[in-house]
Amino acid sequence: MDSIIEQLNANLKIVYRQSLDADKKLDELQQQGLGKFTALFPADAGFTFEAKRFKPYVLDVAADVESLSSEGFSEEKLKTTVIKLQQLLQLLATFK
């Protein structure tokens, strides 16, 4: 289980760095009058909130990874966490 948590944390570091750059681009687009949207992900994406920037989503996944290591391993929680992380990576890839 520790190796799974380590891999999730490694991916979170990558996502965090990419999210900072993507949030910067979103800020620039919004200043230009573009980027008029209410949330990055739809309500059925697995996140319990909506945000216009990536950082809150990254922090949500980080909290999920932390709960996996501290509250005990749950296969269902792991699946949900991996799906959220995958969605973040896919969307961030469009900002490159």
C-alpha cells in the first residue's frame, strides 16, 4: 500500500506544478475577457464542489490521498482518488 501512496504523491507533485501554470493561463484569459465558465469540471466528475481554478481540485485530491494513508486503505476510496487525479491530468494536458 505504501508504494501506491508514494506513486499518488509523486503524481500529485506533477499535477500541482502544472496546475500553477494552468491557473496563471486562466487568469490571463479572464483578464482578456475570455474564459467565461463556472467550473473546470461538471458536477458529476466526482468532486464535491465547483471551482474556476485547478488548485482547489488538486488540494481535494491531496486530501483524499492523505485520508487513504491515515484513515486506512479503502479500494473504493483509491478508485475515486485515481479517477479524480486522471481527470486533472487530462484537463491539464490541454493547457500545454
